Amino acid sequence: MQLSIIVPIYNVEKYLSECLESIYKISNINYEVILINDGSTDNSEEIMETYKKKYPKLTKIITKNNQGLSATRNIGIKEAKGEYLSFIDSDDTIDAKIFQEFFKEGLNLDLDVMVGNMRYFSKDKIGMPLYRSQEIKDFTVGKGTKFFQTLFQGKKCFREEVVDDIYKREFICENKLYFHENLIHEDSFFTPMVYLKAKRVKYIDKTFYFYRQRSGSIMSKVNEESIDSLEKICEMLLKEYSQTDFYGQEALSKLLPSFYKVVLYRKINMKKPYKENLYIYRKLFKEIHGFKNKNVEEILVYFAPHLMNNLRKIMGKGIGLNQKIPKF
């Protein structure tokens, strides 16, 4: 079997049929669809059963108590039979034709990671493909750390979402690259770790994924747990810094301050004590040689985070307590 598509499902009766209709349009690929009910209390399970009856040879259903997205994806990885893994969120959709083209191109290149692209959409709007730099588009098949470093050569090119990428299952399992089950925004840890370990990565310029933007989703909520989670991600990735090569270190030296400054801003805006966090940021910044990047904002955060926080607000770029829905 070539591909296992893993779909975690939790209380998405409003969107699930649209998602599954888009997936089952895939043809000319030997694939399975693993539908995992993460303890839904709405009609999601009935919808799953409908598609199981319609596509019995393609569909596997797993029902369990609610454990969260990471645990659900990990169950999918362990149950998968495909050579490659795709993770699709149950409130999103794909373009099956472009998905097939993307997958076949990556399959021919024997990649560990096929990196794709997405569009944001809502009930009344569909955005353009997200920005990818020319350096990324020109990147030939190469080591994950080099690709990781290349992502930071352009603005806003690092994307942590896993849903528009496809992964070789053997690579994921051999490197024990499972989703961390005690994190919110688990992709922010998973994706850097994948790049640090992969041997064959390439961006394939196909935009097959449609990422729904809606209020009330996990991505729209910011609380102390999500801040603590981001802090934990920084702590774990910092441990990788001394273990990786030059390219991995270059990438982490840019990623880690960008993550941890958000911890500081949100602590300040929640009017929570932040001196300990500032101490950690400064220690991290020195360890990764952050000054060499000459990033003015990150240097100002190092010396005066409160001032930099106020400057962002004046410029209309404040990092508040609500996750903003992207403009598209």
C-alpha cells in the first residue's frame, strides 16, 4: 500500500462530510483512510459509518475515548499500513487531483518528507497559496537541516503545519517522531524535529490543501496552557541545538527566539510575572548565538521586552491573548 491518510475526528459533524468527500475523490493511488473518532459527542461517528459503508475497502474506523490530537495521530501512525503518511484535519478539505500529482512526484523522488502548500479558506472566501520563497522553490532534494535553514532565508517561509506535507512511514517510525502528547500546537515541535532528522526533503510546488479558518477552534484560543506548551517546545528544541549540524543550528538560532519572544509578550500582556522567562530567553539567546542574526526586535526583547511589547502595539502588531485569524 502506498499511502495511509489519517483523519482525527472530534465533534466536527458540520464539516466532516465535506472533508471526507474531498478525500475519497483520490484515485490512481493505492491508499487507505484511517478515521479516528476521538470521543466525539455529536453525530461525527454516524457520518464516519456512512463513509465506511460507502467505501468499505478503503476505510478503517477506530473509536476511542477523548485523548487529544497528538494521541489520535499517533494511533493512526501505529495502525497505518501505507509506505507514506498524510495527516488531514477533519474540518479541512483537499483538491484530490492536485494531491495525487503532489504525491506521485514525491514518490518518484523517494523522499522522507514531501513539503506542499495550502490556502486558507472560510465560508465566503478562499485565499491564495501561502508565500514560499524562490530559494525554497529552487531547493533540490536535500538534507532536512539544509532545507530547514533555507526556510529562514525568506520572511514567513517556515510553516509548522503537518497537513500539507506527506511523510515516509519508515522514516517517522525509525526516528520515533511521534506527536508529543502533552503539548498544545504539537506541530511546532514535530516539524522542526522532522527537518532535523530527515535525509531527503523537497518542496513540491503544488497547493492541494484548504485550511479552514474559524473561531472557536483550538488554534484560536490562547491560555496559560498554550503558553506553557510553547515554552516546553523551546526547551526541548534547545536540547537539539548541540546535537545537530551547522544548518540545523542556523535554523534553530532563528526559530527559537521567534517562539520564545511570544511567551514573553503573552506573559506581559496577561500581567503575569515574566522575569524568570526573561532570564530563560537571555540564556537561550546567548547559547544559540542570537546576536549574530542582527534581528532588531529580538535584541530589543533581550534588553527591554516591555518596551518592545509596547512598540508592537503602537505599530498595530501586538501579540495579544487571542490567536488572530490570518488575513487572506
